[in-house]
Amino acid sequence: MTTQDTTPRARGEYAKSAQRRKEIIAAAVEVFSESGFRDGSLRTVAERAGMTHAGMRHHFPTKVDLLEAVLQWREEESLERARLSHPTGIDVIRAWINSVGENSTRPALVELEAVLSAEAISADNPAHEYFTDLYQRAEALLTRAFSTMADEGQLRAEIEPSVAARLLLSTTLGLQTLWLRNRSIDTAAELKTYTAALLTVPL
Amino acid sequence: MTTQDTTPRARGEYAKSAQRRKEIIAAAVEVFSESGFRDGSLRTVAERAGMTHAGMRHHFPTKVDLLEAVLQWREEESLERARLSHPTGIDVIRAWINSVGENSTRPALVELEAVLSAEAISADNPAHEYFTDLYQRAEALLTRAFSTMADEGQLRAEIEPSVAARLLLSTTLGLQTLWLRNRSIDTAAELKTYTAALLTVPL
DNA sequence: GTCTATAAACCGATAGAC
DNA sequence: GTCTATCGGTTTATAGAC
């Protein structure tokens, strides 16, 4: 609202600051993936971003602030993209499997989720609610898709949509866990084989 | 070999020491389940076992020694029991699902495995090889079982035994992950539904 | 916006008394 | 077998200079 051009925004520093934040988040993703949230130190993150941990504090006042930024980044990178095309029914399942396949090109993303979510089993972890929510939303998304498919006779009659949803989610999580230790696993292909066994139509 | 009765064994101190070790391991299982290996401190473990961390050093000289004892305890408590009855074919699968059901009565065991194995994704974690081995052994066990079943026409023809094995293992791991956040999930029942979809005979 | 310097707390390991 | 005391290292957070 000022008429002067001496504000940070006018001097273009917000854009620079946003760029700096991105660099710090990228470094934090690396470090948290490797060492988890508890053991990944701010000093290591800062070093990889080319600054000191005290300087980083200007962008992220506390470690939890940095974690939240990382989780938000993860969210934007992940399944939300698939949801933008608003698929329904069997196309949700196809998009899901496709998204898992794309994750195989981004080990840091998979490792980040595996490490942080396991840490967040403890109720006092700052990311505890985040992951509980994430899994519930994923389960709800898949349950809606399988329900639609059940109405159209595409899901085997003896299988409840909610059970199918939980199984697909479980298998995805478990396959990614194994893939982190053996990168030769074709997660998307195995997931497709699995899901097809639940259906009456080709996937 | 001594004829005197002044050895520690003769004085019954080995038994006492073994009991103390068990108490310490039980405390370590609690702490490592809650906080992981890196963030779980020896001081906390010692406090729960009713001693100081320096006193604990008499039983476990280093933190890694304690971790190894905890992993060994986990092994003895878990699926190794089921293997003692030496089942083959479909009975291996039944024993596997049954074992998962029993795990639902022991949250500490499931949580310990989830937390420690996620931490051990890092190659420099002292439990890294342990969990890689564990999953490979489990996969081999299940692959043998599904191969036997394939020979007897009990496995759907289009499904490779090794793929079925990996899917059962994955789903087990994923279901237990979800169960840690929502104890109302009947992991054994869902696993049975899932596995039945891969077979040509009732489970 | 980034730095140096430091406070306050905690860690694993260890020496040595009892 | 367990303790107290302590060493050397790490951590997050912070104050204050520039």
C-alpha cells in the first residue's frame, strides 16, 4: 500500500526469497530422506543449501516449520497431480497405478514418505496427523472409485469396495517399501497384476 | 570344569544376569518402538529398566549390541515360530496369515518392525542388512509355497509364484502399516480376502 | 539476508569407586 | 553389577553484528 518503491517486494526480493526457500526445501528433502526428521540436522540441510543453519532460520524459524514445508512440497509433487484430471471409476485406479510407476523415477520422494511416515507412528511426532489424514484421504478416494466400479459390475461381486481400496493402498505402500531395498522390482506392473485379480474386466 | 562352587554359574548369577538382560531388552523394545534406534536413548532405556545407562553397559557394552539383542528377540517372537511346524504349499500361506493375525495382539512387535525397518533403509544403519535379509527370506519362503501350489493347480495360471509371493509380502507390510494408525482393521481377514483372489481353491 | 558466537540441553562412551 | 562423575561431541535455538 506504500507509494515508495523501497519495499522488499518492489526490490524483487520476495522472488529471490522464494527461490531460496525452494533450494532449502530441496536440501531438506534430501537430508530427511536419508536420515529422517529426528536425525536429519539443520546444519546438514543448511550446508547443502550453501548457508549456515542460523542463516536458514530467516526462512524457516524452527525445524518443524521446515518439516511442514517439506510435507507440503511432497503433497504438491505427488498424488494431487493425478487428481487434477478428475478421473472417476476405473480411471482413478489407472491413474493411481500410473502415479506409482512415476514414483519409481523419484526415489527421494518414496524414501521421504517411507521414513517420515514410519517416524510419525508416534502420536507425538509433528507429522503424525498429516500421515493419518493422507492415508484416510487416499483410502476414501479409492473406495469411491471401487464403489463406482462395483455399480458397473467391474469389481468381483464378493469383494467389498472398501476392502479393495484398503488392499490396493496397502499393497502400494508395501511394494514401495520393498522397492526401496530392491530397485529391480517393477512396482507398477506388479500392482496391475494384483488389481486385475480383483476385477471382472481388463485393466 | 572347576571343582569349586565359587564360579558365577555355581552361585546362580548367570540366571540373574539373564533375567536382567530380558528386562533391559523389554525396555529397549518399548523405547525403540516409540523413538526409533537413533533417537531412542540409552538413558531412557536404562531408566525404564530401573538402572542407569552406565550400569546397563555391563550387559550391553554398546548401543549396537543392544539393538542386535532386540532384533534377535524380535526374530524369536515372530514368524520363526510358525516355521517350526514345517508346513508346505497352502499350509505355509495359512500359517502366514495366521501369524499376521497373532501380530494384531502385539502392537509393540509390529511397531518395532515398522519403525526400525524404515530407519534401516539407509545403507549405513546397523540394521540395514538384517531387514534386507529378513524380507528376502520371507519372499523365498512364500515363493516356494506358491510354486508348490502352482504345481497342484491351486494358483491362478496367469500369476507367477514369485509375483504372488511379493504381493502377499507387500500387502502384509502395508496392512500392518495402516493397522498401526487404525487398530480397527482386521488385517488377517483382509489378507485372506486378498490371497483368495489369487487362488483357484478356497483358503 | 546471512553471518559468528554461544547458550542450554542431550547424546554415547568411559573411568573408577564400591 | 551398579553407581557417580565426566569427557567430547552433537543438537536446536537464539542474540546480535553487518
